[in-house]
Amino acid sequence: MTFDELRHLAIKLESEIANGPIVPTVTPQEIRRHLARYDFTKPLDPEVVIADVEAMLRTWQVQVTHPRYFGLFNPSVTVASIVGDALVAMYNPQLATWRTSPGPNEIERHTLAWLMGKFGFPDTAIANFTSGGAEANLSAVIVALTRTFPEYGRHGLRGLPASPTLYLTGEAHHSFSKIAHMTGLGRDAVRTVATNSGLKLDLDELARRVDADRHAGDAPFMVVGTAGTTGAGAIDPLPELADFCRSHGLWFHVDAAWGGAAVISPRLRRHLAGIEAADSITCDAHKWFSVPMGAGMFFCRHPETVAEAFRAETSYMPGKTAGPTHDPYTTSVQWSRRFIGLKLFLALAEHGEAGYAEMIEHQTLMGERLRESLRTAGWRIVNATPLPVVCFTRDGLDTSRLLAELYRRQIAWMSEVRLAGGDPVLRACVTSYRTTASDVDWVVREMSRLIP
């Protein structure tokens, strides 16, 4: 199948999804009864099975590529990135070592180096593709511990003279709570810093918390700034956080899993000022870069610490590759490694930087249109962000009931969120480059009709 044939097939599928239901109506029992026919006792016609699976995918999942899916960061995907995933599955390269897959490893290095430059990191920095943002954030915590506490790698937390603590807001991604559990820091080591009225990290409160912990005998080591919170799209004050961390000897990590893609937009990149001073960055290509899951990325300006944190050597793996290369299994959490980066490489090659910036800015404009249309229709906007996340409500609103009606009538998929522990409000995020102004206007009109 040629690229054009695949494109036409993708366009046909896009149209079918756009004109079909967004939200499934199915019970676990229905799915399990259907799957009972697959007892795997004898081979089946693959054409029949594939058609059946595709039917299940079309009817038994929320269609996150639908132009009226205004939910979490699950994008419509580019055709080139689909081809990339298919090629990787067919050739099945193993990227653990450079010499096993020199071509794929260099494609990933080239792609990451390009984006690393956009973030303002030096050529000496290091980056890896990850399974997602959670793995990238885990990598950041492990590397920060390794750099701050040289004895950590050998003796673990029990060898440290004080308990390490890290700092973020309640709007930050909750993967850090799981990471604290997994690394042995303990969930209580995660200090939740208050936010200001814009849901951004309060610097004065951060300074008080760090000072209090040091006086109590704890060992602050890391601050997480978020560039595009999941709930409201808030961007923490990155330049000020960078200065604070530098003056207090703390590791500065920026979780830009979604918002990081804004760095390639001439219109939006100024909102990420300060990210270039981070020690490490998380960014997910499977969010605003519109490639299939999963494709996280971890960037770090301290390659020697990354190498120390993930060093590994065993007789059944080839020795270190000579020259200006590194073996990814020695510089990342993963051992066996899928060729994650090809889908982003192909998508960037297909659209170019300007094309990608146009896609991102289009979604931002649709977010602005949604915000203004809601305001005009009498809704109250409760968040402020340059990114296309709109949180809104109105007096007396029963968010759960309204969402149930939106789903039942197949108007749109949105979600409920509590910002800063407040009352539930509606959250809508434009995640598809296929969303149009008519989609936005129709959703607002139909939703407003549901209000008494």
C-alpha cells in the first residue's frame, strides 16, 4: 500500500469516526459474551478476526480522535506517524544497544537533538524516548537523586543522612506520588505547594516550605514546575523557579508532557520562557505532537549523571560501543527498547516545523473560540491559560448530570475537574487538529440547550 493509498484510507476512517458516536454504550458483560467465542483452541481466519476487532474498536471505546472529543490529551494522529508504527512492528528493531540498531538509534538521536535545541538545551545534553510521561518523570527523580546524593546509587535511601523531599503543586501530575512510592522516597516526601489565583506555583510558599523542611532536618532536592497542568493548562513561573532552584541548590524539573510542544510555535513559545534553564524536561510526543501512544521523551542537561543513574554491564550484552554514541539500555529505565521515535521523525518530516506549528496554533485558536463562545452563551470561565484547555461552569450546574446528557446525546466528550480542591467544573480541551469552528459552535449551542 502506498502512502497516498494509506492517506485516503485514513481520511475515510476519519470521516466515519467524525460522523459516528463518540461515547460507547456497552457493559462488561456484553463484551465478555462476545469475546467468549475466542477460546483459542483452533486457528481462525485472520481477515474475519481483524474485521471483528476493528468493529469492536469502532463501537466499544471513546473515540479520542473524534473532532468533538474535548477530553484528556489523546490526539488525532498523523498519517506518517501511523506508517511509522507499522514499520516498527514489521521490522521489530531492538534499540537497547547502538550496534544492534545503528540506523534507528541515530534517527532517534537526530529527532531528539532537534527538539532539544528548541528547548534551549546545549548539544552536550542527553535525551531518550520513553514509554510516556510517567517514565520520563521517574527518570528525572532518579537522576536528581543520583546527582544530589552521590551515595544514593550504592546504598539507597537508607545510606542518606536525611530524608529527601520534592516540591510541586496540587495541580501537577500525580505520577510523582507513584514515583515517590516506587523509588522508596515515600509518598509523604512529596510536598504540595500552594498555588496562587492563577493556579500557578506560589514562590513565597515554596520558599517557606523548603526552609521549614531544612530546619526540620529533611533534605530538599527537587522542584517540579509544570508547563501545562492537566486540569487547567496552568504554566508555573518557570524563570523564577529556575532562579530559585539555582540559588538553593535544587534540581529543577519541568513537566511539559503536553505543553512542551508549544516551544515550536512562534505564537506560544514565549509562554515557556525559563524552560531552557531546567535540569530536566518531560515532553510527550503522543500528546500535542499528534503521534500514536506511547511516545514520551526525557531530556537532561547532565549526561554524566544519567549514565551513572542507569549504568549497567553484563556479559550477555555487547560491550560499550566505541565512538560518540551511547547504548540506550545504559542511559534509561528501559532495557529492551522499541523504536519509539520513528513515528515522530516521520511526522516531522511530513509536516515540517511550520506545518506542526500551524497544527498546534489551530488547536489553540479553537480553544480560544470555545472560551469566547461559552462566555457569550452565559457560561463562566474559571481558568486562564494560553493553551486550549477551558474550564467552565454556571450557577446551579450539576456537572455529572450534564456530562451524562452530553454523552447520551453524543454531543461531545468532556470531563469534570476540581481545581485547587474547589467545586467540580467542566473541563474541555481541544486535542485534535481536525476540530473546526463549526464543531465548537455546534457543541456550545447544543450544550446550552440542555440548561433550564
